[in-house]
Amino acid sequence: MTHCRQLKFEEAPDYTKYKKCFKDLFYRCGFEHEFIFDWTIQRYRVDKPSTSSNDGADEKNSNLTFL
């Protein structure tokens, strides 16, 4: 953050460096990139046909908690 604040108006930020910092922090904190995004889950809930049987296909997402 300090580096960003020290940039002059004409200087371009080093976005590659910042992206790497956030990515490293993400993995250091123990997160995994499972390619499940909020908008994917919301679409899945809307498009999912309502069925009364559970064939185990939803087990992967059954432990997700949403506010």
C-alpha cells in the first residue's frame, strides 16, 4: 500500500507484482482455488430443476454456506 501511495501521477502501477502478492497471500492463508464463484452458484440455484431424489450429484456443493 505504501508503494502505491508513493507513485507519482504519471507512473503506472506494477499490476503483475500486486497480483502476485495477493495470490501468494491467498494461498498462504490456506485458501484453495476451486473455480466456484458466487455468480456460478447463484446461477446454479436458479437454473437447477427441482427434483425430490438426491442421487449424490450435489454432495460437492452441499457443505457450502451462504449468507
